[in-house]
Amino acid sequence: MNEPDPLAFDPMLVAARFACKRVAELRDSVVETEIGHRLLAHLEAVRLNPERVLDLGCGINLDHAALRTRFPDAYHIGVDVAFGLLARPETRPDALLCSNATTLALGSASMDLVYSNLTLGWIAGKQQGLAQLRRVLRPGGLLALSILGPDTLRELRDSFAEVDFLPHVHSFPDMHDVGDWLASAGFIDVVVDAETLIVEYRELNRLMADLRSWGVGNSCFGRRRTLTGKHRWEAMRAAYERHRQANGTLPASVEVSYVHAWAPEATDVVVPQTDFAPFRRRLHR
């Protein structure tokens, strides 16, 4: 039996962490909410009047109110794999469904719009998940999603790499790979925009507290199974200090790809055209 990739995350551990009570009481994530707003902003130029909207991963997305405001006449269905997160007061769709994205318990061709803010990155079978999203979309339906890219938390990854050879930061797919997966799933007219947000912290402890509060932690298969230890931790902190900027803050890079992809109107095979337009933004904390 093949050993799992040490850089890949354990999907069972991720699901368990999202489902635990502590995660069900997550505080607002400024970064995640900002990314959701930017994903919605990408829809402003799209002519769309959906009857049914699927919010995939609604439990940790705090931007559902903005999604409902954007499409007030639609019937909104929220899906999340963690049952505890569906009970959050911020989650207000018309219907809730506890389901894994790779085995969506929804009818084929039943959705006009699938919206997913950062959820795809936490699905182990990303290609299977995209195939399911293609299945539930009606002909001419739209998929709008955001996903973290490989440069996310690169400063933290590089700092830990000076301490040991074990993975401490999850790996995320390149936007070109995401485009290929979408094409393989049968989507057309794929458009991918990428940007890197720089979140600034005064202290490293605040960044680590944010990562813990999001509930994901280090879930890599190859992670250290014992405590990091004071010596390694202090060495990592010293390495991260070399990233401190002139304004006195520590940067944390968050690479994000925003994706639009359409379900074809007919069953004809169409070669998608992918447009990549990277740009930068800066956030302050």
C-alpha cells in the first residue's frame, strides 16, 4: 500500500477539527471574509439571475448575508461537511445540508450557481469534488470559487524549514492545475484571477492564534506527532523575525485564486479558454 504524500493533509483530521465544538464557535476571520467579498465582487460583471444557489462550505463562510443580498430572489442551499458549523447563527440559507463535497446529496442539474469561498482547498479529492459541482449545475450554470495558492504562508513555511524537514504548512494547488481540473470536469470558459494578500501582524503569536482559531492547524500526513519543543519554536521565531518589515510588522502572504467556470449549454465538447491575470493587494491588521 502506497504511503500518503507527507505534504498532503489528512482529510479525516481536517473534518474532525472543523466539526469540534471549539471550531463551531470560531470568531470572524477578517481574511476569509475579505476574500469572500472579493469573490462576490467578481460576480458584478456577470449577468446572472439564479433560481437556486448552492453555498458550498457555508459553515465557515461568514459572507452568506452578502451572497443573499446579491441574489435576493434565489433559493439558497447551504452545504457543509461539519454538522456543528451548520448551526452557527451566521448561517442563514433557506435549506441546510450536511454532506461531503465529493458525494453531494443533491440532484443533477439542480443548481444555477455554485458559490464556494476557500472550501475546495480543504477537499482531499479536489477533482472528484469539481466533478460533483459540474454534475449539480444546470446547463449554462456558473461555478464561482476561491482557493488558496501555493505561496500562502510562505514566510511561515520558510521559517520552519530552517528548523527541521517536516511539513508545518499545508500545500495548496497552483492556479494552472485548478484550471486543468476544471477543464477535465467538463467546465468551459474558465477564467482564473490570482492575487496575493499581505496580512500584517505585530507579533507572530497573533498569526499563530489566527491559524488555530480557523480550526485547521497542521494536518499534514508528515507532520510532527510530538510537541515542537521550545528550542525549535524559538529558532523558528528568530527565522521569521528576518521577514519583519520597515513598518515593524510581520507579513503573512495569502495567495488566492478566484475562478469563474460555466457548465456548457449543450453536451458538445468545448476546449476552455483560461485567462490568468495576477495582481497584488495589501491588507493591514
